[in-house]
Amino acid sequence: MANVGNGVLRHIDDPSHAIIAAAAASGNTGTTWVSDATGSATDFVAAVAAGKGLHYFGVMDAVDNSLLEFAGNWLMFTAQEGHCAVECMIQFEDASEHSFNFSFNDTVEDGNLPIDLLTTTFTKTASTYCGFVFDGTDATNKDLHCVWVDDDSVGQSDANGSVDGKPVRMSGVKPTDGKWMFLRVELQDRGSGYGARATFLAVDHLGRRAEKTFNTSVDRDCPLCWHLAIENRTATGGDVFLRQCNWEQTIADM
């Protein structure tokens, strides 16, 4: 379902009606979400569980470097429309075993983790990306980080680095096993010749809130999608739960 106010279309996701495909089918209006596993991980499905209600449920298998993606079926966002946002609530059985990206991404089914964090260095496979990066094993600081890529160039490759005096690391902000964490990334247009302004918001299960805003290099006309990718960092698996996979965007020519 969706609603409209102040010139913004807001999609409130409903797992009871969403259709999940196991492979990318961009442009297929019959598919809401794409879930794709590399290895023997289990694709996300709609599920119900005690204490979690109706949600999406995926399983990371006990194989190092196994990958699981969950993404919107359309490259439907561009910052030049004025405003767009993606959000979710995520819960891990054991976050320390995984790395994950939650983001705007330039590919529906990437087949890779768009951004890796090894010790204190970001490396990318995505050409354009803007979102959160977390690594519970290989990162020196096991916190959320704010990262973007434009034209194959990482905005700040040092996880301890800053942009305009603001650290890209959200110090002390990380998922807690068995608890929900809310994540949201917004893009705002800054006009011709400027990269998008990005706001990163994380709220933990105790209601503690962290927010950072950066002027990024992300091209305002690059098509992007809602995208989550999770990759094992050890040979230990774990369940992953999703709720509130929502999005919003400005209605052009309102």
C-alpha cells in the first residue's frame, strides 16, 4: 500500500501481499522484491513468528562468504526528483558472523556485497551506492558506517576517516543479537552539478538514535533501488528477520 502527502509518495510495505522472486525481473510489475542466495543460504520469504509478527525471514547457511540479497524490483529512485528514502527494521540471530550493506544501490541483483569493510578499509564492487556498512568479524570497529560510491570511486575509503569534518563511523552504534534495529537512508537533491545530500539514521531496540548527514558525490541522475546484502564472515550461519521495508520518493511535477 502507499499514501501521498506534501508531494511525496510513501510506500508502506505489506508482506501479506508482496510477491518475492528468486531472480531479478526489473520491470515485471508482478514482483515486489527480489531475493537471491549465493551458496546454500535460504531466500527471504514471508513468515510469522512469536514476538515478530508478520515479517520476512531468511537464513544464512554455515558457509564462509555465502551471500543473501533482498532488493526492490525496480531502479526507481534518482536524487534529482528532490527526495527519496529507503528504510527497514532488521534483526540478526548472530550479527557478529556477518557483514551487511543496507542502501540505495545501482543494481537490483548485484551478486556481490556492494561494499566490503576489511579492518579499516572500504572496498567496493558497486559503481554507485549510498548506505550503511557493517562487519561483525573483519572490521576493526564493529559499528555502522556511512559509505557512498560514485562512478566507481569510494567517497571515503578509510573507515576511521571523515568528510567535511564528520566521521563516517557511527561510533558505538551496532545491531544487537535478537533485537530489532531501524535503518533509514535519505537522498536530497542539491541541484545541477552537485552530488546528493545523504542522511543516515539508525535507531536501536532501546530507542537510542544516531543520525549523520553528508554532502556526497552520488550523481543526482543515477537510477537506484532499495537494496540489502548480507554476507557470512565465518562458517557459522544464522537467521535474519526483516520488517518495515518501506520507501518514499517525491512526486515529480506535483
